[in-house]
Amino acid sequence: MGNRTKKLTIAIDGHSSCGKSTVAKDLAKVLGYTYIDSGAMYRSVTLFCMVNDLIEGDYVNEEKLKTSIQDFTVHFTFDAANQRYITWMNHQEVEDKIRTLAVSNNVSAVSKIGFVREKLVKLQQEMGKNGGIVMDGRDIGTVVFPNAELKIFMTASAQVRAQRRFDEIKAAGLEVSFQEVLDNIEKRDYMDANREISPLRKADDAVILDNSYLTKKEQLDKLIELVNQRNK
Ligand code: DC
């Protein structure tokens, strides 16, 4: 698989629910790299706002958040027995709580706040300072690691993404309608692409990966091929 002496920085950006984290985790595993889910960090700040009553509808109490965010911490562990990553907010396990539709519905309002992004971008840069990292999100190749050796921009049609997400939520035994899931994805696409600070956009040097009709294995193989090219 080529000579992997360099510890690359790999940025995977793209739309909501297009399978970025699945392929990013698989790639990190194959390469023996650290995987960081930056979306989980924005979700954790959102949960932090919800439990501290700092959010109501689309309104976030930025003044209070600005002070209380100083007490916010987030870190990740890997549960090898169950092969899953776990997100910790202020030393409490929040992996399931940050994946609920309630958090998904509030996360855009929180992730558009400048000082929230500043804080999380700093943490992300610190986590990746030694390379050997795969990070997924929206602004990783454009803002967090503009010098990443490999940048991927992933996408798939909104219908395909909503169907995948709907199947996952159903499989977890939760009640939701397909339309609700599709509406959430379309709303987040709009807000991600149209927010003032660090909107979702493809970095000029990113490789587009449309996975509407690709299997997980085909996506991973494509990424490994790109990593090997960077390592030549
Ligand atoms: O990847 P995800 O769907 O779990 O991300 C949750 C939200 O966080 C998403 O709606 C946009 C936001 N986000 C962001 O603004 N910047 C990132 N780097 C990652 C996520």
C-alpha cells in the first residue's frame, strides 16, 4: 500500500449525513491515525447550551454563552471492545445525547457563532498539530488545516442522505418521519452553506467524492489510493 512514512493531515469536508464520519473512521483505522469528529464538538457545545438553558428556538443567549463556554471541555476516547468513539463533554459521556434530532435542530444556530468557532478551531488545530490525523467537518480543509496534504469534499444527493439517516434512526428504534429527516438535512445544508463565518465550501485543492452510488468499500479504496499518491 505504498510507503507511509509521512504522517499526513487529512481533511474531509462535506454535506450533512453523507457518510463522512464512517469513511473517515475507516481510513484512520487503516492508517493508524487519530480520528476527530469536529461535528461532535459543535454538537457538544449545542448540548451544553441546551442543558444550561442558553437556547430557545433559534435564539442563543450569546452573552451568557461567551462567559460559560470558558468552562466547556470536550474530548474523545475510543472504546476498543465496541469499536466506537465516545464523545465526552465536561467529563460526561454524551455520545448518544449529541446525536438526537433535538441537538441536530439546534446545532446550526450554535455553530454560526464566531466565538464558538474560534474556540473549537483552536482546539482542533491543537489536536492535529503533530499530523497523523483524519478530521471531518465543514471547514477543515478551508479554515482548520488549510495546509492539509489531502482534502476531500464529500457529497451525495439530499434524498439519498435522508434515506440513509432515516434508516439509521429507525434502526435505533426511534420514531421519525422521512419528511422530518429530509427537512432537517435541507435546512442544515442551507445554513451550513450560507452562514457568514466559515460557510461550507469546497477548498480549491479538495478532491470531490460523490458517494450517492458508491459502497463503503469503494469510497475507502478511493481514499487509500489518494493517500498513496500523496505518499509517493
Ligand atoms: O457533521 P455533523 O452533521 O455531525 O455536524 C453537526 C453540525 O455542526 C452541522 O450541522 C454543521 C456544524 N459543523 C460545523 O459548522 N463545522 C464543522 N467543522 C463541523 C460541523
